[in-house]
Amino acid sequence: MKEKDLAKPILSFKFVVTENDLPSRADKFLAKKMPWRSRTFFQKMINSGEVTINEKKCRRGRYLCAAERITIDVSNYQQEFSPPDSIPINKIYEDDDILVVNKTPGIIVHPTGRYLYNTLMNAIHSEYVNAKYRPRLIHRLDKDTSGVIVLAKNESARSELARQIENRKVTKNYLALTHGVFSCRSGEINLPIGQGNYSHIRIKQEISEKGLVAKSIFEVLASAPCVQGFSDGLSLVKVRLITGRTHQIRLHLSAIGHPILADKLYGRETDCFLGDIKIETQLLHAWKFGCHHPVTGKEIEFTAPLPQVFNGCVKKLFKPVLYSAFQSRRHAKIRGFRSDTI
């Protein structure tokens, strides 16, 4: 299926029915594919002729067959289109095969649910509007998580990087500022993660024996046992992902009693201040990403500097020596060679 041009308004969605979707009526199928809307909403759209199957208007109560093509016209229900020029694309590195970006916290990576515009991919499609192959994501970050995101600029690079991720040949290191002082300096968290069954929040995950295997390795970089407003102190933690489940770091750290500061889904507070610093997004940062270049095969590593608020918190809490370690400019490292000017 042809990829959507995210530099333009999204007026419709198209789906192809598979065997795994059956048996299903059209309204149930659409509610599953677009869960931010109700079945009643799609029933009204079917009745008003805004849903077609194989380019013919869908009948009420219609059951689907495999390989049928469903189109839903959402032009009357979308938010006003926002030109993506204002979304920052903070490039860390770029060549003919890959694009590496430092994502700002608070920006959604890809259109989803009700949020179809003002995303990083809207901006990238706009910048590469004339490219034969628009950069494609090989992994994602939560809206409020900042840091390194890698995109492929051709299908060969995308396929190779996807293979490396699937085979766990990439390294992903994060920094997090958490509640509490850890009882040990390092350790592993092996807790399976599954879809939350007891929350009205659709994206929320939970620790579940029936969930998928999830493994994180953490190292405490610094602790501040006495912090005004935080009775159990704060810690700066490095976390390396072995698996890549949804919300894995946020849920794992919360599960062991050290939720990330300002995490509204798994944390302790909705309003968060560290002294005079207002913290509006969770302090989780995709710090480093390492892999093999999809064409040359060379070992490469990309680093993103901490965003302003996270930087301010680290500076306020810990020694200047530690603070300076995370102040270096964005850089790429290829087989030990580091360039701060890329």
C-alpha cells in the first residue's frame, strides 16, 4: 500500500481485511483499527455513506470478507491541518542511507489517534517532499520521551536496520531521573509486560505473567538522598534496553519502586517542580543508540544531549563534574572516532 504523504492533510484511511480480522462486521472492524472512536461513531459514518468497501458504499450490518479494501472518509471530522514547518528537526547525523534526529520532549513521533498533525513525521515528510523515498522510522519514542531516533532513507537500509533490531543487535541506552535512592548500584529487571486490563487508558501497560518477556539493565549514576519536596530522594539512572516493549523503562522502574519524575501514567505526580524548575514531561531521554551501518557495516553510535529541563535538574542536583558529562554536543561515533561537529 502506498505510504501516506504526511506533509498534506489526511482526508481518509484505507485498510485491507485479512483472515485474522474475521469474522467481523464493518463497524466492529473499524472500531478495532481506530480505537479512539466508538462503534456508534462508525455506524453513523456507514449510514451517511462515508465508508466504502471495494469502492462501493458499505451497507449497515455488512460482514467482511478477506482481501476486501475499506476506505473511510474522515474529511468532515479532522482537526484543522497545521503546516509542519514549525516542528523542529534537530539532526544529529545524515548520509545517503540514514537520518538521525534528536527528538524534543512533548512532540508526537507519528500521527496516531486524534493527533494527525504537529508530529515529527509530518515535519520530515514536508522537508523531504521531493525525495524518491521519504525517511521511515525504524523505532519510536513516546510523546514525552526525548532523544535519539533513527530513520532509514531507502528500503535496503530500513530492512537491514529492522533486522538488527529484531535480532537485538542494536544498543539503546536511556537516562532517567527517578524517585528514591536505589539499594544497589546496578541490576537487571526481568518482568513480563502486557496490555493493561484494568485501566480506561488504552495505551497503559502492566506487569503480567501472561505478558511478553521484557528485560532492562540499569546502572545508578548518581543519587541525591536529601531533596526538598522529595522525601525519599532522587536518582539519575542509565537504563539499557534488551527488549523493546511499549513503555518498558517507565513501567519497569515504577514496578521496582523508582518511577520516573513527572511520569503521569506510571509515576506519582501530575504537577512536578524541582525548586523553581517546572517539569512538564517525564524525565526519560534516549541518550545513545548503537548499531552497524546498514550499508558499510561499520559500528556506529549516536548520542543526543539532554534537553533543557532535564539538564537543569541534573545541574541542580548533582556535582558539576557529573553534569558536564551530559553537556557535550550531539555527536556520532564510528569505530571509536567521535566528531562533535556533525
